Amino acid sequence: NAGVMQNPRHLVRRRGQEARLRCSPMKGHSHVYWYRQLPEEGLKFMVYLQKENIIDESGMPKERFSAEFPKEGPSILRIQQVVRGDSAAYFCASSRTGGAGSYGYTFGSGTRLTVV
Amino acid sequence: AQSVTQLDSQVPVFEEAPVELRCNYSSSVSVYLFWYVQYPNQGLQLLLKYLSGSTLVESINGFEAEFNKSQTSFHLRKPSVHISDTAEYFCAVSMDSNYQLIWGAGTKLIIKP
């Protein structure tokens, strides 16, 4: 029973390149959440997705960032034209139902993005 | 604005000593409260949670936390720490939207031999 799988674990991109972060939720989980952790800060909510639907993207920067969770395959967080300020750890979580309460989230190990 | 405050960025303690990691939140609505632990180079693991009922909740590895509504706190305690408890601990709160977690900045627990 694999947990939430994120890859790659570490990603280095030059300024202006694109970054693609992947997240495969736990088996049986159809709700996916992306969080970003900046150095010395707590996690910040970015986006909540269900299969083929974006439920809440209120935490996503308006430009350059997009997320999807297709019918088949992992959820993808895409950052276009990366800048140094995008350097952070990006965590994905999944849940069986759409809430943090009774069943809680299961988190992946994160992708650490470094923009040089 | 809703927020979660972890007052201590680092807490050094000797092995077998007690420890308390503090967490306060600001919210005027009902809350769910969580403590997550992040061991070095690993992801976040749920340590314990308060949803309702008894205000004292416990984890399987000896940690406990108490929900204090009047003080809007959810401090984490352990009576005797072990070197394996070295990690960063995050307090998180789910407020009226339920699925979105608001996070504290984390507290690094440093165990001195």
C-alpha cells in the first residue's frame, strides 16, 4: 500500500525554464492538494483538485503556475518560466474524502525545487 | 486573519527530559487541530489530531496535546524525549473551509545527548 508518491525528490532548474512536479495519490484517494513551503515558513495552501476538476486554486499565483489531475495518471504542478523566488519545497497530499478532518491527509515526501 | 503561531523556531532539550512545543491559533469558528512531524529528509507524518470530544489526545509514541479553547492553544508535550524524536514539528489548523490547513512555521526539536 504505497503512500503518496512525489517525484522528483530534488529538481534544479535555471531561471526561465519550466518545472513539472508529479504527485501520485494513495490508492483509493481521489482528492489531491498542493502546498508550498518557503524557507523558514510553514506550508501554504496552493490548490485542491479532484479527478479532472480544480476545486479551489485560491492559493496559486495568478501567473506561471498551473495544476491538473487528469483521469489517468498523476497530478502535475507546472511552473513556467521559473524565477529564484519559486525555490521551495512543494508538498502534495491526498485524502479519501474532501476534508482534513476525520480521515486526514497523507503527505508525500515533497519535491525540493532549486532555481539557479 | 486566521493564523497559527508556533512561538519557538527551535527547542533544545536533553534526552529523557520533558518537552512542550507551543501552538496558538486565531479563529472565531470551530476548528480541527493537528500536529505533523517531519523527520530529516522525509515527508510530513500525522502525529495526532483533535476533531471533537476529549480535549486531550495522544499519539502512539508518547506525545500528547491538549486543546484549550479559552486560550486558543494546542500545545504538544512529551514527558521524556528520545534521540529518535529529533525532527521538525508543525501545528496545523483546519477552520471553516475544512479542507484547507493553516500551518505554523514549525519548531525544530533538538535532542542533546
